[in-house]
Amino acid sequence: MFVYGKNVLEEVLRTRYPVKMIYLREDKKNRPSELIDRLKKANYPFTFVSEKRLAQLCGEEKNQGIVIDLEFNYGNESDVEGDLVVILDHITDPHNMGAICRTAVAAGASAIVVPKDRSVKVTPAVVKVSAGTVLRIPVVVVTNLVRTVERLKERGYWIYGADMEGKSVYDEEFEPPVAIVFGNEGEGLSRLVRENCDQLIAVPMYSDIDSLNVSVSAGIILFEIARKIRKAER
């Protein structure tokens, strides 16, 4: 797939992510010599093309003169480990997916799990919204979320589900390892996943707003969990 922008390229360089080709805007007067040196040092293939060609490749004229052709590499279930795992229960909006990926990385999550069916995967939009940070974290596609939840419980994970009827996130103590499930934008957690959670948690509302966008809720909840996990480790 074709992704673009300076932030994404920085993440590619940071993670040494494999790419097929990096396309740079042809500008003989102002060639980015420092960037070219970094690409050569990292042994990345690159070429110079016109602005029109860049727009054709990625479908976006505002691409900052950088387009990257890469294939996203999904993780496997052996990558689902660490103190904090994020599970997305049929998230369908790539903007929500990208925002949650970026927040998960910032909060120190070790993996993101998504179901194979009826769920957005990693797309150019997800990469863009995450500012390329999705390249830093294993994204694992599973056939059955409930089975994955059960396996995590067998390994000692306490499974939380984000739900409006849950206990306040601020009143819960989070002892690692922890997995947190965020549900679909419209329907929330699916019934079987909800039933298999050890505890439901929510962001308390202080007005008549009944809920938050899932990516906003994820930001609040993930950083509260991360704060308490680190507190418990001290």
C-alpha cells in the first residue's frame, strides 16, 4: 500500500520498517541532502518523481513530497504479551483505529488485537491518522476474539471491557498483566466478548452526554491504566 508524509517516513526510519520503494518529489534546486544520506545509510530504495506522480501514487496532493510503498506486516498471537494489551471489538472506522493505535503506542501498550471479520485493518488512512506509529506495535488479527480473550485469561491477564455501565476507570486498580477491550462505534462490546470480560469499566460523565467517541474513551482509559500499572511497579 502507498502511505505518505514526513511523520510516516520518520517512523519507517525509526523502526527500520521494510519498504518496497520510497518516492521523493523531484526538486533539483532543493534536494533534501540530509534525508537522502539517511536513506542511503539505512539501505532504503528511493527515487525522485514529479508532484503529479506522487499524487497519482497515494491519491493525495498534500503528501509533503514523500510517498512510501510498503506492505504492512501483521503480528501473530505469540506477539500478544506484555503488561498492557489492547483489543478492538469490531472497530470499523479507520480514523478511530488510527487514533487508538497512536494512543496505544504512547501509553506503552505491547500489542493490538483485531478480529478477522467485520473490522477495519491497517489501511493508508490508519497509518496516516496514527502518524505512522502503528508501525511500532504488533497488530494481530485473530479469527475468534472470545477464544483469544479466554487464552489471555489462562495466561493470567485480567480482561477489562470499556462499557458505559461499567465501574469508573478512576476507582479501579489495575495490576498487570491487563487487556482492555474497546467495542464497536455504534453497538459497543459484542455480547460474548462482554460476558467474558472480568470487569467492565467506564469514563464517568459529568453532564448529560451519555458517551464519548471510542478513540477519546480509549485515550482516557489507556493512560489511566498505564499510570496505575507504573505506580504498581514502583
